[in-house]
Amino acid sequence: GAGVSQSPRYKVAKRGQDVALRCDPISGHVSLFWYQQALGQGPEFLTYFQNEAQLDKSGLPSDRFFAERPEGSVSTLKIQRTQQEDSAVYLCASSSNLMTVNTGELFFGEGSRLTVL
Amino acid sequence: GQQLNQSPQSMFIQEGEDVSMNCTSSSIFNTWLWYKQDPGEGPVLLIALYKAGELTSNGRLTAQFGITRKDSFLNISASIPSDVGIYFCAGFNSGGSNYKLTFGKGTLLTVNP
């Protein structure tokens, strides 16, 4: 596609529910990132994939957070037993190759806004 | 997690004015980037800086990579209404197994026409 596509754009969940957020990166992009952006804050790194391999998951806040990219294209971020502090915008970003990963130049999606009641 | 110190937090200016914002870090980065985020959108890259002391321009935007590698500033000249948005600095250390950008909290810019 023309850009990084994320769905759903908005999700309201009751505390304790599981949610799944989807990211469609730019076609052919090798690298995929998930960031979490709380209200009034900058994005914070969650995890990084190179093709289907999850090379860094150091930013995932707890074992309730799980991300996958089984075929090296679409990625899903799953949050189990959601808590109110999980409320944030979840941004997906992609990068075409290792060179652009090393330059920090990322293409971000519009984000999925999660509200946990 | 760590976030960079960005100032000011917000700015209200008149169309046509110049704007300056900066970003500082307690640790060194070998790459500094400036992103802009419009409401309901993801951040978009404006300028990337790869060398200490580097001064780079992109149209009305000029950014500099501080000599100490711990700071950067962004200038916008002759502001226009579409400059409205949140500007984020981001630090990055390329190479090795590090892939993450560390962002500041952002500067909210409002331009009065």
C-alpha cells in the first residue's frame, strides 16, 4: 500500500479484555516497529521485527503484551487482560531496509487509539 | 522509559514569525531526528542529522546537531498556518543491536493567522 496502515483506528475495551491491533507496513519493508504513545508524551519503543524475526522486545511493558509478524509482512500487537494504564495510541512504523533502520528514518502509521475503561 | 528534554512545551506565534525549539539529553546520540505529528496522524520525518556540528536545512526548516552530541535545535522561519502540530526530537544510536528511537515529549506549535 501507499503507507503504513493500522486497524482499528479506535478501540474501547473493558478492563480485563484482550485486544489485538493490526499493522500493514509499506509493501516490501523489511523492518517493523511498534511504539506506544501516552497522552501528551512522545512515542516510546515497544518492539522491533526484521522480517519475521523479533529482534528486540525490550520495550514491552509486561508479559501481557505480545507481538508477532509470522510471514514477515503484517504484524499484530496483542494485549491480554487490558488495564487502564494500557490506554494510549499504539503506533506502527516500517523501514525499507537495514540502511534506513540505521538512519532512524521511519514511516509511521496513523496509530490505533486504545481506551481501557 | 527515558525521554529527551524538549523546550518549550508549547508555543503560540503569529504567522510569519520565526520559531526555535531545542532538545537535550543526558546521554550521547550519533543521530538526531526531528519529526512532526499532526492530530490523529503518525509522526512524519522532517530532518535527520548524522554528524556532530552538522547544520541541515529542509525548506524553511533548519536543524543543528550539537557538538556535544547531547543536544539539537530546530528553527522554522516565516511560519505559516500549516506548521501547526507537535514537533518531536528523537535520538538514535545506529549500529549494533540497537534499533530504537528515544523521543522527547514534544513541542506543541500554534500559529495564529
